Amino acid sequence: MNPPTSTPTSSSSGATQLAIPAWLIPLLVIAGFALLMLAIWIFLRRAASSQ
């Protein structure tokens, strides 16, 4: 939520591990949740087809 003027380029050298865009974090959460639901759905389909 900081304005771009308060973030100098020198701060990027100390926070290189946090070089993730803000929009990428919820996207990763949604993608991980979708993969989890897909894995559960495939597991339930395989369990139902084995009976």
C-alpha cells in the first residue's frame, strides 16, 4: 500500500527474496487451492471407480 516514491531502488538489494508482485500471492493461493481440490477430486474418482 506504499506509494512508489517511498520505495527506493536500494531496498531491493536487501529484500531480494521478497521480489514477488502483490498480485502473485493470491494467484498462488488460488492455484494451490485448485490443485488441492483437483487432487482430492481425482483421488475420489479413483476410489469410486475401484469399487
